[in-house]
Amino acid sequence: MTRKFSAAAETELKDILDDFPNKKSALLMVLRLVEREFGMIDDGGMELAAATCEVSVAHVLGMVSFYTHFKRPFHGKHRFMVCATLMCSIGGPSGKCDQSLAVIHRRLGIAPGECTEDGLFSVEKVECLADCNRPPVIQKDNDHHVNITDALLEELIDSLLTREGRSKEHYAGQKGIAMNARIPSISVKQTVPGPQGIR
Ligand code: FES
């Protein structure tokens, strides 16, 4: 394993581990630290989390694939998560989730489960984002947006395109690429023993 935490992250890690009765129980918080430190959780990040918490990489993968909010390598740099649970499906005065998905598709060429070819943007339908009385609700990376209207979403996309040096028409006519979200890849042989010594 070659991945290491920075000195600052090591300090944070010590605080996290101090808060839990054992290393295994700190795994979720350690994964959040890995995500912040490296911008996503890739194979190297999972191995680092496994070694830190003294669990198998398979155990870490199970956690990372269950909690779909974690940023993974197959997601776009900018990740749209559109709540498609009941209240956002029914919608409110601002609109409903299908409208948000339609705006994202029209502007960026991506449907749920897809990423733009250049890897800049991806979109997913997700379960309830815990703001059911203010539909439709979306998250863009770590930003939470409620009562999102088509116009607000257009503005958000425009500002992201400008930030990334793309014209407003850049993705017109392009098709998205499926994110292979369900295909994990552990490229490095696991060397950390699991709780029962499993290798
Ligand atoms: S149903 Fe969309 S936030 Fe709960």
C-alpha cells in the first residue's frame, strides 16, 4: 500500500479514532476523511481505509458501495444527485424531479447513471435527501439545493460551465456514458488481515 494521509489528515485521523471504541467502528468517518483528502474514494483510498481500520478491503468495499453518497472514480467531477423519492416525484410549486432531470439532460446530454464523455459532469437519481417539504431537492457535489426551479438549475449549470471553460452549447448533441457504478475494481492484492485473519 503506497497511499498515505497528509500530516494534517493524520492529526484529524487521530481525533476520529479517539472518538470510537475500536478502529473498525470508525470506518465511516475514516472513509469521509479519505474522501476529503483525495477528492474521492478509489482503490488506493479503500486500501488505506482498510489498513487504518484493520479490516479487509472487501469490508470497506461493502461499506462504500452500500452508502452511495461517497464520491467514486466513476462519478463526474461535478456530480448531480436528484432526489427521486415520493415528494420530489410528486413535486411542488417549484417543480418536480423529472423537470430537473430534463434540464440536466438538455444542457449536459446526460441521463441518470451517466457521465459526460470528458468526465466533468454526472447525474444520478437518489433516495430521499431529507428535505421532503421543499421539493424538488438536488445536491451538486456537497451543495444542497431545495425548491429548485428550472431557472435556478439553468443558472447553476451556466456557472459551472463558465468555471470549467465550457460554452453554454458545449454538450449540445453529445451523449452521456454509463457510469459502471456496480463494477468494483480492486487492483492491488489485499494484504491487511480482516477481523478473523481473512486475507
Ligand atoms: S422525497 Fe425528496 S427530499 Fe425527501
